[in-house]
Amino acid sequence: MDNKTIYILAIESSCDDTSAAVLCGNRTLSNIVATQKIHEEYGGVVPELASRAHQQNIVPVVHQALAKANIDKKQLSAIAFTRGPGLMGSLLVGTSFAKSLSLGLGIPLIEVNHMQAHILSHFIEEENYKMPSFPFLAMTISGGHTQVVLVKDYFDMEILGESLDDAVGEAYDKSAKILGLPYPGGPLVDKYAQLGNPKAFPFPKPKVDGLNFSFSGLKTSILYFIQRETKNNPNFIAENLNDICASIQYTIINILMDKIKKAVKQTGITHIAIGGGVSANSGIRQALKKAEEKWGWTTYIPKFEYCTDNAAMIGIVGYLKYKEMDFVDQSITAKARYVIE
Ligand code: KG4
Ligand code: ZN
């Protein structure tokens, strides 16, 4: 089989981004993402609105992906789609679309686990990008998940630890909401954090055994802190925004780095990859670069395009499964809870 003639159309619709991509072998030809703005005014993702927006976006987004790749749908080898985990209504839109198109075109259908895709996005071929070799540790940090995963092979993964409550992206977004910042607040906290003093306001770090995480206590302590300070000074947030954000970021990055250090100690593996929306964060990217110099780790940090939800990462899994002829039939259904293994 010649990789140059394998064209995969990939669809991602698990949360609030409608995305379609075309891959040729392990290279991205197009990766279109329509981010739904509607949720901003509600301060978080509204599932019903998300699925409606996916329905409106999916056809134009797929058209755009094919056009940008300069590929006719008749040239496609297979269709890959996100089966889960995610919001059921949102997943159903992508799943139904992919099933119908595969039936219409008479080409294979490939189901993809979204969390596995965040990890396997490191296998998209890019100029000057070295792919990880097995085994390696992956930390998936997103709006819905926080996991430390031992990656033994493409489809042989073991979750070593995960969040017992809020995901790290949720901690960012909820802290941002307390500060009056719009959704999703993670990138804004990151932006202001770079201008502030990370040691200005110390926040407690949770004590969680093993490689599991907990972020809900941090959110509560930030809430109480802000309530206390604004009682004394109503302008407290505006006057200290950079320092507050830097202090939140410092605490979160310390929590993540502590766990990854523990995972390295436990497994002896020093090859670390990150994935998911929070891997776009400047703090975690810098901390990992420092760890490379200090402890000789090898770190794999995705391009910004592949950090937040996108269909190219679904496409690379599609390509890897296509080579194994790992296809599904029309009886496949979406899976809101879908654990990687
Ligand atoms: O992977 P993703 O796009 O969607 C999920 O699968 O959840 O991750 C979205 C999350 C949001 O919580 C968003 O605030 C966070 O990633 N995020 C960031 C940054 N960019 C995105 N958090 C901190 N710093 C960033 N630069
Ligand atoms: Zn994601």
C-alpha cells in the first residue's frame, strides 16, 4: 500500500469545535476548525447549542477541508470520526455524518477515541518535528480530562493517573470566570500570567496520592480569596489581574510538573509528550523545556494547531487504523464515556 495514495477525511465534533481535516498518509493537507462563539455569552459550553451549531457547521467545514486539500470526495480512502468521549449530542452529529458519507461513497469507516487522538497527534509528520518513540509518557491536559498515560504502542496505552474531579482546563476556565474573564478563560489567564509575579499570591496545592489529580479545591480557594480581597478593595481584581493570573498559573503548572516528575520516577521513562488544549499554555511549555535541560528529559510539545481540538489528530489515528484495516460498520454508535486502553 502506497502511503501517498491514502487520503483520510476526519471529523471531530466532541465538544464545541466543529472540525474536518484531510490527511494524505501521515501528513495534514487541511485542518479546518469552526469554533463556536455562541457559548461565550453563557460562560461555558451549552450542550444543546453545541449540537445545533455542529449541525449548521459540519457541511461547510467538510467542504472547506476538501477544497483546501484540493481533493475530490471520490479520491477519499476512508472516513475517520470521533466516537467519544464527549457530549452525546455533539458526538452524534459527527458520527451520523461520517456514517452517511461512508455509506454514500462506499468507503471504510474508522472510529477514533478523542483522548487517544490527542496523544497520537504527535505522529503527524511535520517539518523539523521529531516523533516520540515507544514507550513514552503522555500527559493529556484539556477542558474535559487530565491524564498521565503510559504509551506502550499506538494502540496500547495505560492510564497511570487522572483527575478525580475537575479537569485542568476546567480549573483555568472556572478561575477565569471568577475573575470576570470570558469563556474559555484559559488562554487569557495564560496571557495575563506572563506579565505578572507568580509568587504574589500563594495558593495551596492539593494533596492527592499517586498520579491522580484534583483541581476543585484550588478553584474554591481562588473564589474565597477573591471574595475576601474584593470586600476590602472593590478594584482588587483590576489592580492585580496580572499577579493573580501568574499566581494561578504557577500553582497549576507546579501541580502538573509534580505529577509528571513522579511518573518519571515510577516508570523510569524520561520521554514526555503533552496534548490537549492546555498544552498550548506557555507555562507548561517552558517548564518542560527547563526539565529537558535540567534532567535530560526528551519532551514532545505539539504545534499550537494540534493542541486544542482539531480533526487532523483524528485523521492520524484514522491513517494508523487504515493501515491495520481496523474498520467499523454501520452499527457503530457514539460513546460519551469512552476510556482509552
Ligand atoms: O482539548 P481542548 O480544545 O478541548 C477539550 O477536549 O476539552 O481543550 C480546551 C481547554 C479549555 O479549558 C481552554 O481554556 C484550555 O484548553 N486552554 C488553555 C490554553 N489554551 C487552551 N488553558 C491554559 N492556557 C492556554 N494557553
Ligand atoms: Zn480535546
